[in-house]
Amino acid sequence: MVRIKLHKELHAATGHMDLQVDLQIPLGSFVAISGPSGGGKTTLLRLIAGLEKPKSGLIKFQEETWLNTENVFSLSPQKRKMGLVFQDYALFPNMTIEKNLVYALSKGQDKAIVSELMKIMELSELAGRYPVNLSGGQQQRVALARALVRKPGLLLLDEPLSALDTAMRSKLQDYILKLHHSFNLTTILVSHDFSEISKMAEKVFWLENGQIIKQGAPAEVFKTSPSATQSELMGTVQEIYTRLGKSKIRVRIGDNLVEVPLPAEQAQLLKINSQVTLQWSATGLHIKKG
Amino acid sequence: MNTAFWGTLLLTFKLATVTTVCLLFIGIPIAYLLAYSKRRVKPLFEALVSMPLVLPPTVLGFYLLLAFSPDRNLGEWLFEMFGVSLVFTFPGLVVGSILYSLPFMVQPIQSGFEHLPVQLSEASYTLGKSRWTTLWKVQLPNIKPALLTGLVLSFAHTVGEFGVILMIGGNIPGETRVASIAIYEEVEALNYQMANRYAFVLLAFAFTVLFLVYSINRRVNNIVR
């Protein structure tokens, strides 16, 4: 069992937020943490890894205590038996692929694990290359392999596939599952992608504003999540105009411009460059400021 | 005349070499602490390190002269403990040059540390590596251009130093007479031909050094992208 009980005060762009969680994760399971951006997912992972200090909390991995603020005890990241994969891979640019993995070896550890991992992840042919010459998917495979060299019990994945295209994602999901089983890992995955979570995780924790508001099997949690029942898109107003008594606004969402009709009295409340949220639901299209 | 010329140049480059090597060992820890410190006193230390950039060299030289004088506490202590006098001697020049060129070593390296993605160090920590190992194997190898810039600028800046040396070194041939001082002396003696030779060597040196730094940094940037 992995026990994670943490409290940390966060000062985000949106103001003060209390990250407060209490999780119990069975050994060998694959769980996901999901929820809106800025909800504290990455911070939670960093707290588990020991890269940030909580205000109070307790982390236990099996019988081993990693953190217990009551006894003012905190194991350094170096001593926690976990592997962390960063969103942007964080490979060492000055080392070849093989050296990146060899670097991770503990003192006196058998080097065989390096070639074993390179084989599983199909990296053997890239051994002598430098990270800068690799594609995103290849870099991510190296990052995964490197995180497992020390044979950690716990694998932490911080949106590891978000920068990859769909085909590469699906392939890497299979790699991760393969590693999860063959190395007897307990894996915590932070992800936004519902299909990814449904495919990989047994359980998902929905983290919103620093609190776990829902947890359960992916199918149950996503069925009731607000973002699943109605679609919403955020954008900025580029243009507001009225013609023949009808008002329209142009909203920039990502790289696209979307034209939305709306009542004149609502259009008057909006300004160029103000943030809006477009919501589609069963009752139609709604526009919210902010 | 010719031996004096080469002797002076040799002394100049010896001073710059010794100073740069010392600065590398002093500069890296200071740059590391300044780059990663979140303490409130950080600006105080940053200001102290950068002082020589804006301070007239004569001011620094004047205070060093006072501090190192054998009839003062520090100078007296140094002389009794180690038998060294830092006024009008080569070791004194080295100490003065280290203080004077400190920002030229610290600032590029500090900036190198600060621009290095923090995830690299964090990844190293999560792989069980100490801060020391991370510094040697990950951080320093990935800021090589910054290290090179620091080395070259410190060296070149020491070669071009004038005010501090004049204050605490004087003008003793073979001991404290460096090229920049020699130029001044030759001009005073209306010996323009000699001054010209010194000046041209320093000019050519400064250009070559800067050209090398920019070329190497360009190559490194092309590789690392």
C-alpha cells in the first residue's frame, strides 16, 4: 500500500489554493490523476518525489516512511525509491542515450539492466546518439527507461505523452503498460487524456482546486465529470460587431477564429481581448465571461 | 630593451593565468550559490560581487593598499603568519586582480546556471545523485559556453587592468610591471615606439580573444541548438 496524505498552500495565478489530498494506492496498481489545469496535479507529483516540501503530511511506501512532518522527517528525493518522468523528458544533453541510462545506475549496481531496458524499449540502435538528434517519442522512451534503471517501486509520470501525436501516444502507452507489469511497478500517471486514462489506469482521482472531488474507475468518474457532459472552450474576443440588429463576436480559440452570434445586450458586456468560455450543452450554446 | 619587453608581457600573461585559475575555483561556488539561493540577502552579495564593474579601479586599489599595508592589522597579520607582503608584490597583484575580475567570472557562470532547465538537476536528484555529482556530471558540462566566456573574459580583463595595479603594485620591472602600466610609463618618457609595441600586442590580443569566444559560442549553440 502506498499512503499519501499531504497539505500544501499554493499561491497560483488564480489566487490562494489549498492542496489537500489523502490517497491510498494498492501496491502494483496503475492509477491516474486528472482534472483541470492548475488543480495541483503536477505539484502533487513533485511532493511525492520530494522535490517540494508540504506544509504537513505523511508518505509511506509499503513499510517505508518517506515523509512524516509530525516527526519532522523527510527523505531526500535521492533516497525515495521512485522514478519520475518529466513532461519535457529532461534528458541530459551532454550524454549519449546509453550514458543517460548508465548515469542512473546506483553504486555497484549490475550494468545488465541498462542493456535490458534498451532492448525492451527498442533503443539499442540509438545507444550512441545524443538526445538532440532524437524524435519526441524516442526521447520519451529514453526518459522512461532511465527512470527505471534504479528499479524503483513507484513510477511517477507527469503528462508524459502530451507532446506526442496520437499514433506515437498509443505505442508508448503500450510500452508503459509493458514496463508496469514486467517491473512490478506501482504507477501514478498525471494525464488530461480520457482515452489514455481509460486504457491504462484502474482507478482515477479527479483533482480540482487542490481537492480530490471524485475517485473511482475511469468510466464512472468521467461519466459524471462536468467537462464530459458539456463541452467548453476558452478563448479571447477578437472582434465585436452588430449588423442589422444582430450581434456577433469573433473568438480566437487556439489558432482558430470562431464566429458566435449572441444577443446585443450580452455583446455590450464584452470587450476586445476579454476572456470568454464557450459552453455547449443540451440546451444550446452559452457564453460566459472569464 | 627587448628582454624588458618580453619580460613585461610574460609577467602580464602570468598574472592573468594565475588570476583566472584562482577565479575559476572561487567563481563556480559563488555563481552556484547566487544562482540557486532564494535568501533575502542575495541582492546584497550580488551587489558586492558586481562592485568592481562600476567602481573606479583606483578606489578598489586604494582600499586594498590600506588593507595590505604592513602597518595595518590585515597586512601585519599576513606578514607575521605567512611572511608575505601584498603591497608592491606579485601575490598582491593576484589578490587585487581576483577581486577586480570577480564579476567577469561569476556573472556568466551564474547566468549559465540560471538558464539551465531546472528539470535536468531535478531528474538527476530523482536518479539518486547528490548535488555534488549533479554539479560535476550534469550542470557544469551543460554550461560549457558560460564557463568558457567566464574564463576568457576574466583572463582578458586581468590583462587590461591598470588602476588597481598602479595603486597596489607600482611599477617594479619583473615583479609588478605589467603591459598596461608599461605603456603609460613609455608614453611619459616620450618613448612612443615602445608604447606602440605594447599597445599593438594588447589590441591584437583583445580582438583575437573576443573573436574566439564568439566563434566557439556560435559552434556550441549550433550543436546544442
